[in-house]
Amino acid sequence: MIIKTGKTIDVAGRFFVAGVLAVAVTISLFSGSSYAASGDADDDGVPDSDDNCGYVANADQVDDVSAFLLAGSYNVQGNAIYSSIWAPSDKSKTRIFVDDVLKTSGTDYTWDSDGKVEFATTELFTSDVWLVVLGDADGEGDKCSPNLGVDFDGIPNKADNCPLAYNPYQEDTWGTSIGDACETTGSSPSEIYQVWAKMYEHANYTGVEEVIRVNDVLLTGNAIGNNAMSSIRVGPHTAVYVYTLPNYGGTGEFFCCDDSDFMDNAVGHDTVSSIRMYSTAPITVTKISTGIDFWSGTKGHVGLILTAELESLVASGSGGTVTLQHDFVDSVQSITVTYNGSGDYVVSTTNLDGSAGKTAHFHYEGITETATASPTATVVATATATATPVPTAMPQPLSSGSYTVQSGDYLFKIAALYGTSVQALALANDITNTDLIIVGQTLTIP
């Protein structure tokens, strides 16, 4: 992870970059570039004269982060200190990283009266020490600061809770360790949804109604259109924000549960233009090639239901259940999946001592209710060889012992296909966050 070295650090490097850019412009002018001729070299719709990043397209002109590599030395007391060329007077806007590790102000380090960072340790770090300053509009667009990382937010990749999306403030509303910028929901009927809200045209849940399972930046065109909502019902494990303007703008209001009348709300009757939802479910449900997989935020992987078992469950009709005993983890005895009709399901875990564990709701329309004929209302699957998916072929291995991550992959899915474990994959590939792998990443298969 490389972070921007700052406004005045590495002057020679800046002259070098300026020289390269000058050459690039000269070549562009002589080659008859239409972009140069039009006064918009990066073709982002912002004239060069107004563009804070003239050679990288950045129509949003985002300029909110700066970062500095700090130089280490010792003070007269022999303590390790790191000097910054510049830092704001409001130190609440600053963050200190040692390589990819965020350090805690007041515990790991303090700011001295000279504006230097004094660490509790007496040894200088062998890793890079970075100062990241949030809310610093320095006139240099963030995308012209490649040292800010792949998403230009200044947060080192391994420390970033959403490393491929710009989120310098690392918002994590629900404490999932997955930043809000990466909290997305599905967009087709074949995917899993764990959130829903029901919007109503009038108070007391009357008038036109609409169930929504995905975020919507503008309600125009919906059954409940723009500026037409007056009450709302909130689904299980769902948190909702509504906004008075499109794209989650204007006044916002949070809903954790039903509200029958917006009369006295911050967002009143007929003023909602966009809606955003988050899952608070204790079990994350994911569609995989062999069925549906279940993960607990505290216990890890707790089981899966194979497609054939799911088809039989749906065929049994509303109220049917299937209890699955898998030995993926030693923290749960079994999982139970209940079908409530119309694509709605509930999954729950049973602890080793027989007590009830966690419960989560999800919606999945990938299997129709006529999928399989079965007169049985309840299906029980015990721990047999068929309970664990066995791959018939390796999915496009690069070579023996390696695999390229595809869209929709995650570590357990790859581990199951290669007959190994998540832990083994993580150790072999130096993965600290087992929930995060990137499309195109090459993994070593132990």
C-alpha cells in the first residue's frame, strides 16, 4: 500500500512528474489530440482551467484526503518521534498508520507541542509511518494523488473496510467490519436478499403499497413514487434510512421498526425521494453454485443447504422445515431452514448443548414452489456423505496449486472445491480478513 507523500514532500519527484506530464502534453498537442484542443485533457467534462486533477478523469472533483510519509528520529529524552511537514491544528482529523496498522491516539502515540508524533516505544519502526488527514482540501484532486491507494481514500488496503471504494471515513454503521460503501444488496431475483421494507402511500399502512428489497436512489417510477410515502413497515434484521432528496440527499431519517404516520417525523408526509437499507442479520446468507451457504458473525461458517434439499423444502410448501447436521464447525450442532412461502425463508442454528442459537430471515426466488413433488411437510437430512458438496471439476485452475478468484467467489467456496479449509487458504496466502478476496487475485492452494 502506497500513500500520498504530501503537498511539499519529495519535490524532486514532483518535478519529475511535471516533466513527464509536460512531455505527455507536448506529444498530445503534436498528435492532434481532440482532448487537448478542447481544453479538457482528461475528458471528464471539467475544463482544464477548473480541473483539480487535469490528467486523470475525475468529474466529481473529490478533494478530501491528504497523506504524508513521516520521518523518524529520537528526541532528547530518547523517545521515538516522527516529524510531519504539515498537520492540521484539529488532530481529530488525523490518523496514524504504521504500514497497514491503525494506531490509537493517546495510547500508541501522542502529539507534542511542536506538532511531532511521539510514540510510546523507544524503537523506531522498520515499517513506513503515515499521517492521513481527512477533510483536507489541498486543491489537488484525490485521483491525482495515486499514493492514496487504489481507491484514493488514503486508508491502507489491509486496514480498509472497503478497499476498492472511496470511503476515507470508514463508515461501518452496523459494526460488520464491512464498510457501508461495500454493504450492497442483490439486484436480480436469483440472488439472496436479507432486507426489505414495505412503503405505503397513506398513513396507517393504507393506500398504494410496495415492497422494496434494494436501495433506490430515486423513487420516481416506483409504485410508491417520488414524494408519495406516508408510512412504512420494516422487515426483520433491516435498518432503513429515507431521504428527502434523490441520491440519499437532503434530510435523512432512520427507521429500525414500523412507523404508521410520518406527520411529526423529520421526514414528513409525501417528502421521501430515496431509500437505503442495511442488513443487521446475525447470519449472512450467500448463494453459491451448490446451494445456499450460511455464516455467523461470531461462530464463522455454520452450514449450507444443497440445491436438491432446498427444492424438496420448497415443494413441501409453506411451513416446511429441513434440519441439516453438518460438521463444518464445532460451535453448532445443526441448522434448521424453514420455508414460509413466496420465496421467504428463516434459518436458525442450534448450539452444541441443544440451546437455540441465532436466527436470520432471507428471501430467495431462485427455486419455484413447483420445483419438486413431495408430500412431506418436514424433511430431515442427517450428516451423510451427501451433506457436503463434492466438486466434479476444479473451476479454471491456473496451474496445479493455484486459482484465480472469479466474480462471486469467497474463501469457503474455493476451499470446498479444492478439499481444503478457509484457515489453510488464509495462512497460505497471508490473508488477514477472510471475508475479503478480490476478483483477479491469484491464490495458492495448499
